[in-house]
Amino acid sequence: MQLRYAFRVYPSAGQRSSLARSFGCARVVFNDALRVREDARAAGLPFVTSAELSKRLTASKKTPGRAWLGEVSSVILQQSLRDLDTAYRNFFDGIRGKRPKAGPPRFKSRRDSRQAIRFTANAGWRITDGGKLRLPKIGDVRVKWSRALPSVPSTVTVVQDAAGRYFASFVVETDPAADRERMPAADATVGIDLGLAHFAVLSDGTKIDSPKFLRRAEKKLKKAQRVLSRKVKGSKNRDKARVGVARAHARVADARREFHHRLSTRLIRENQAVAVEDLAVKGLARTRLAKSVHDAGWSAFVTMLEYKAVRYGRAFHRTGRFEPTSQVCSDCGVKDGPKPLGVREWTCGACGAVLDRDVNAAVNVAKAAGLAVSACGAQVRPVFVPAQRGEAGTHPKPYRATVRQTGITRL
Ligand SMILES: [Zn+2]
């Protein structure tokens, strides 16, 4: 399985300007190629092939207007063309219904919140004996290695985020034997209900809230946003406040990702089979619940659960929305009708079980997936268990499965 490992990098002032130039060149090549294809489309001409774009790129480097493209690694420019191809493929596949709809490729701007360049193996990048990241035409960049890479990476993407931080994101192949050793088979199974009152409720009665470090980061973000709203438009102080908001945003995203990693790793470690209700987030997002749905970041969490299940040989089930999880007694299976959201607990009229709304839902999710969980979990009183310290660390994008690439900006 291919995974991404990201580490913070600290380029020097000179390296930062080389990186800025590289980001700029990659952007120009992308935009030039997009324009060529869009012009052809407007003129009713056939789709311009990748080979043709590559040929034009080589030719344009010999023109005075684009000679400066020669100052950066040619590999990142070729990769920029690849990104454009991916963006078109996603767009066309979306139209054909092969994947979720994506917008057409759009022109990149230096004001985009994320800038990136990618080096493949043939670019001649490497990790030096001193532990630095050697990038062609940029230099040896200092890396904060927060954990070990499981194998030699094939490509590296260098990213600058909205908060002005730099990251190196490596694609590595995982070792199935090492993974099995790291996470031996478990015998438990679990159903998970993702909710608003709690982040997640498990079929064994465990209720999990977002951790304090995430709530603290969210509070700081709100404060930074308030500061920004008070600044006069166009003022220097407003620019400063905007950077502050971007930093606070980045911290919230990092904290949330870390929480998702810790929790998903723990659930996969402890269970051989995991069932989650299919989110249908899009349906919910149109309601007044929209904000909390997005904040909870359920789909990012479920994506993590799913690929970790694949990686560690666990069964992963998604149960459909058609199962009315709050209407059915998880103990005896009798359907006794809908209950208003305010009803958190009730007694089943058929079997007399005292049911907790969220836990009952989690047990029903597990049962819908055919998992054998003990229904008595639904009757357990709330217990608060903090997510266990896990492997996640504080890296921005660890463990992202490259198989789930979407959109243009996510490399
Ligand atoms: Zn019952």
C-alpha cells in the first residue's frame, strides 16, 4: 500500500527564494498548458495530448519569454503537466459518473493557499547522510524527522501552506509483514455512530468527545478571527491578523488530524471488524447542521479508518442510511418508531431494555453490517474515555493513502 509521510522542513532564506521560484515555474507551466488546451477546445480542435504539451514545454524554454524555466529542475515542470492531466481525468471521470463530480481544471495563482512542487526518483533528489533533504537546484534543506520512514520513498512533494510553513511529503510503500507484526489480529468487533453530541459513540458504550487540545486550538482560531474582523481593510495590521488566522487554521487542522489518527489507530488496533454508518454528509450539509458536520470532519476520519483497515487486514463495513438506527431496539429488534432528537434515552416497549440513543445507534450499525456485538452495550451509562496516545504525532498529512487522490490541489 502506498502512503504519504509528511515532515516539516526549514529552508534557509536562499532556499526559500529558490522554492518560490520553483513554485512559480511549476505554476506557469501548468497555466500555459491549461491555456493551450482551453484555446484548442474553444477553437473546436481536438484535445491536446500530454506528449504535445511536453514538446511545447521544451520548445518554450528556448524562447526569451520563458528561458527562466531552465533555472529550476525540469522534473517539477514535467510533474506539473502530470497534475494537469490528473485534473482533467478527474473532471472527465466526474462527468462520466466514475467518481464524484469535480470542477474543470482552473488556473493556479500565486495567491493560492497551497503551493507545491513534486520530485520523482529520476529528479535526483535524496536524503543525505546528515539527514537533510537534497533537492536539485534548491540545496540541502533541514528536515524535522518526527518519525522513521518505513521504506525508501520514491517521490517527494514540497509544500508551502497558507500559514507559510514548508513540508516535505514522501510517498512510501508499506511492508505488509511489518504491518502484521505491528498490529496482530484482534478478536473484538465494533459499530461506530458518529454524532453531534459526541464525536463518536461505540457499540460497547464508549462515548468519545474531541480532545482538549483540539478544542483549545478551535478557541484560539475564533479569537484570531475576531481580531481580524476588527482591523481596518487594507491596513498593515490587517495583513498581520490575516496571517494569524491562517496559522490558527493550520493548527486546528493539525490538531483535528492528530485526533483522527489516534482514534482510528486505536479502533483498528482493538477490533478485527469495524462498521460505520454511511455518512451521506452531502445531504446533511444542506441543513442547518452544515457547520457542525464540516467541523466534525467525519469523512476525513472515516477515510482514515478505511485505509488503516485495509493496511492492517481488518474488515471495514459501511452501512446504508436506510437503516433507521434510532427507531429500532438494538436488543430485541422491534421497530417502535421515530423519536425526537431531544430524547436521549428510552425504554423499549417490547423487551423493557433501557436504551441510550447514541449507543443504540452504534449497536444497530454493527448489526446492520452483520457484526456480532453485545447489545447490552446499548444500556451502559455514558463513560468518557480520552483517545489514547497513538502513532499520529503532529505531522500535517501523515498516512494519507495516495489511492484516494481527489481534486487538483491535492498531489
Ligand atoms: Zn427491545
